[in-house]
Amino acid sequence: MKIATWNLERALPQSVQAERQRQWLSRIDADIWILTETHLGITPGEEYSSVASGLPDRPGEDGERWIQIWVKTGELAPLKTTDKARTAAALITLASGQQWMVYGTVLPWLESSWQSHPASKGQAFTAALSAQQADWQQLRATYPKAVLTVAGDFNQDLNALHYYGSRRNKQALRQALDSARLACVTAGENDPVHQLIHGQHSNIDHICIDSDVAEHFQNSFAWPQRLDDLRGLSDHFGVGVELSTSAW
């Protein structure tokens, strides 16, 4: 099973940038995609179904969305989230009857406000994270047997050495994930961006899975292969994980 997330840098569907991105989407061939800063017109393939966030909370082109979740297999149903602009969630029911909840997010970056909360001292990040953490708890209470996955652009590294974000935000994020029984499988020794370019960067786009499923984690990966290859493609590496679960 393969789960992947990628920030598409607001590429428009008819652009050369989007065409290059589609080539990577096809090459990676994930079972679940969580695309961020995306557009409704950019799809990973005809066999996928999707759930997207609502209208963005910033000016943009028609069809732009902060989040779109794409799933190759299973019945897909949207789930309610507190922040309709910067989050989206979906319930996936597989033919076996097993259910997965996928929660896509873009958390505030250092200079970003969120609703009425200013960026200063991590206030926006903390407030948005708190609202999303409440969503995770509500989803777990509503679907106690479903596997929870939270993924997207967290705008915060989770490594020992600092790359992007703040120590305050990092600690808050770690605590929120722990309280939701989520394991981040794209951080620390599993940070694929850190490994790919020899420690020059760390990952801020993460995939966090239910702690009970973390034992099925096999490996993480990132693309493209070099920092120079990001030019004209995106300002973020794509990241993915492979799980040994046979659910898909």
C-alpha cells in the first residue's frame, strides 16, 4: 500500500508545470494521494475519486484548493472538518469492509495568520493545530474501528536539527500527534528529504498514520532525486510511504 503527499505550488492545469507534475503522479502511482496547494483540474488518473477542501481563504484562480484527497480503490465519502478552507477529510470503505479516515491539512507557515489569529509567536499555528486535533479526536470517536491517517503540508520539520518552523510549533505538533495516537513516518530517521539530499533540507510535508498500523511501515521516499530538479516543478519535494498491509 502506498500513500503520498505533494504540494503542487498552485500550478494551473494547462501549464507545463502541471504536465510535469502529472508525469510524477503517474510514476509514483499511490493508492492514496493528499495533494496540497492544488487545483481541481489536476488529477492523478481517471481511476481515482476525490474529496476536496472548500473555497480557499485567500485570493486565487477558479478551481484552486488547499487540499484534495484522491483514492484509487474503495467507496469514498467526505467527512466534516472545522476548517473547511485548509483541511479536508474522507472516509474510505474497502471491499473487505475495512475503513480508513484520511485527513489532509495545510498548517500555517511562520508568516501566516489563520482566521483571527496572528502569525506572531506561533499563535496561528497553535490555534489551527488545536482545531485540527479536535477534529481527529471527533473522527476517532465517530469511527473507532477506522484507521486514521493525517497528511499534507505541516510547514514544520520534526527532526532534532532545526530546518523550518519553530521549536514551539514542533513541540506542539509532537504533542498533538501523540495525543491522537498518530506516528509520523516521514520524520527523524525516516525523513526521505533529509536522506535524499544529504541533510541540506528536512521534510515539512508529512504522513502520519495510526500507531496501531505503524508496525506495517516499510519505507519512505521522496521525489525528484535532486534539489535542482525542483525548478519549474514545485517548491516542495513530494513524499510517500509504503506499508506492508494487504488492505488495498
